[in-house]
Amino acid sequence: MLTWVHFGDLHASNEDGWQSLAELDAMIGDANRHLAGGVDFAYLPGDVANHAEPEQYRRTRQVLDRLNLRWFAIPGDHDFEPGNLDNFHDGLGAGALPASVVVKGHRCLFLDIVSAGRGGPDFRLGDGQMAWLGDQLAQSRGDTGRPVVFMHGFPGDLAVEADPVGAMFAQFGVACVDTGHTHYNELINDGAVIYAATRSTGQIEEGAAGFSLHAVDGSVASWRFKERGAAWPFVLITSPADHRLITDPTRPDQAPAGAFTVRAKVFGEGVSAVCLQVDDNAPIAMTENPAETGGWTGQAAGLGNGLHAIEVQAFAANGASDRDRLSVLVSNGPVPTRPKARSQLGHDIHSIGAWPAHGLLGSQLGPNKNGKAW
């Protein structure tokens, strides 16, 4: 299982009194205490600095130096304001892009969609990066896990390469594409790939600051947002898939039969018990998985065809608790069919809409839609 934490676009600047860096500092404190050992890395999706000024990166790096996790950062359009990424790389110390890193068998591909363009939201990969991406995805056929892509915007935001990139991700079985840019939380299922965008930390359009937790468990991509200051523990069901996130109904971890295993990650200190409840049946105790930090498993059985509520609740010794709840499609017999999108792969027309329990408000308030003119 691949697991990571996403800290949304910072837009670090003195224009808000460095508020986004104060938020990041608080979230890093939470991550060091509750996520260390439970996630594989942290990710910053671009627009790290609001105007790509050296002081903005210097202050951001000072905060990031407190993080006890490996981290990766990619640039956004705000990081390209000078017309180059020198300050981004020199001041932040971010690695060269594009980059390919294999983590737990998953090929993680970090892209630069800004420096091939003219600046602003003129997002492009360019011929060289397109060729590199195709080669990396072809190589991923030999990996033990499905590839994951990290880019600043959705393929639908690309100026000229939107359709070929979306088709490439579908062709090579990309499990998840994790993005920033939107300023709001959104999940997209285009019938082949799950796309996730997490609200910004600076220039927030909706709700409170926070971070998202992601997992790719087998063929299932999962995502849930945690507001900063909310109590711990925190639960993320990683398998089976919620019916809204089914991309391949022939897979038993996406549309299971009547008996199946439920897997979850529980983050936080002092977890004393974790329970699984199916529909209105009595809760049953889950078993901690010693091979997966924070991993718990339980068994669901005897379920008929249709949608079933799957809930995992974790309890801490101090009395705090949290729960995650999915709606799972059970299929005993012929597998259901899901019409795959024939066009506009990777576009937000395939948004799954509101899902408040996971932090999705369905507002689309960011700079691409109905939000403020930042």
C-alpha cells in the first residue's frame, strides 16, 4: 500500500502576514506526531510561493525543515512568475523535474507543467516531457504496483495536450493523479483514473485549512480531507472502493462479491480498538496488521447484490474517536458494467460532486471556476 499526505498550495507571501506558513507549521506538527511511520512521503503540489520570490522560498524551506517525512514538491504557475524556476529550485531545494521515484512498487511520476508554457495558466508538458512520460508509463507495466502521477493541474487544464495525456493515463492504468491549483477539494472519476485536488492552504476559497491523506491499495485509490485542529485519530478506508470511485468493476477490490476483506489505515496515537460495521449489523473488531503501520483488517460476509454501507471506527485511549464510511457495490455473479468516458478524459466534467464526509463540498469555487480573482 502506498500512502502520502498532501499539503495544499501555500501561496507563501507577506501579503497575508505569512499565514499559510503558520498553517503549514501547525500541520507539520500534526504530521510529525501522528503520521510519521504511517505515510510514505509528503507532497506539495505547486504554487508554493505566491510570487516566486527568494524570501518566500527561504521561509517555506525553514518550515519544511521541521518535517520528519520525505517530501516532494512540484511547481505551479505562481512559481513560474519570473519566467523560470530558478528560485523554486534554489530557494526551496526541490529536486529536478520531471522525476520518477518507485515507492513500495509504485512508480511515482512528478511533472512540471509550467515551464514549457508562457507563464500564467498556460499549462504544457512539452514534447520532451511527453516522451519521457510515455516511456515511464510503459516501464511501469513491469512494476508490482500501479503508477501514480503528481502534477499541478488536471489534464483538462493543459493548453494543447489534454486529450493525449488523459488517454495515456487511462491506457497505462494510472491509479491516481494528485493535483493542486483548484483552491478547492475535488475528486474526478473519468471511468479509468481517479483524479484528486486538495484545497489550497493559502488563498482558501472554502472551509478551513487542512491536508488530505491518500492511499493506493491494490487497484483502489482513496482520499479523505482532514481539517487542521480536528481531533485524532483519523480513519481512511483503503479497500474496497467506494462505488463513486470504481474504475474497473471486474476487480474484486472495487466491486467485491458477498464476502470480502475491509482494509483501513488509522492515523494517530494511542489507538485502542478499531471496529467494522456493515449496514446496521453489529460492529465487529478489526485486527491490526503488523506489516502495515496503522493498518487494520476485518471481514464482511453474506452480503447480497447492491450498495452496502461499510463503516470503520477507531477509538483512542483518551476517549476520542473517528470513523470513515463508504458505500460499496457488492456483485455476486456477473460483474456490473461501467460506461467508460470516450472523451475529455481527465477533465472535471467527471467530478463525483459533493461528499461532505470526505471534505468535498462540490463548490468549485477556485480560480478556474467561480472563485475570487486572485
